[in-house]
Amino acid sequence: MNTVIKRILGMATPAFSDSGRQVNRLPVEQVRESLQALLHDCRCMRSQRVLYKINVAQTPADLWLLRSDLHQCIAQTHSQSEAAERINSLIEVFEGWLPAGQLLRI
């Protein structure tokens, strides 16, 4: 399989595990869909830009960096506490893709 395709599918990067055990991580497309789902009821122009960024992000690390943008959209439509709750629900989606030290709650 071509290296670019492996990278897109997340097969070229090792799974992170602090305990040394095998980590089952979600496919990149499921990670992407999880982020998109957080904006399901946000209809502002900013949310359209964030959805575009989610769609063009190439790696789970790129997607993880969009949390701030997601937070702003959700907080604008709902509240900061709702935004924090939704963003924190992403932590398990990124397990295995990022070191545990980066998977911090808001």
C-alpha cells in the first residue's frame, strides 16, 4: 500500500500507549466524524469554516488542534460549559493517536 494512503488511513503512525499495551484506536475518518458531530446544532458562519478545517485536516494531531475553534463555535451557540463538556468528550476518540499527556480536559 502506498505510504500516502497509509498515512491518511492512520496506518503509518505508531499507536501511543503509556503502559506499553496494544491500543485500539479509531480510524481517522471516525475521529473526523466525531468532531463534525459536535457542531451538529451550530449554524453560525464560523462553524462552516471549522467544518471545512475538519474536512481538510490530514492527521489526528491536526484535528486535535481544532479544539479551540470547536469550543468557540459551541460556546457562541450554547455556553462555555456546554462547549467544554463536548470538547472533553473527544478525549477517548483521540486515545492511541496522541500521547496521554496531551489528552487533557478543558
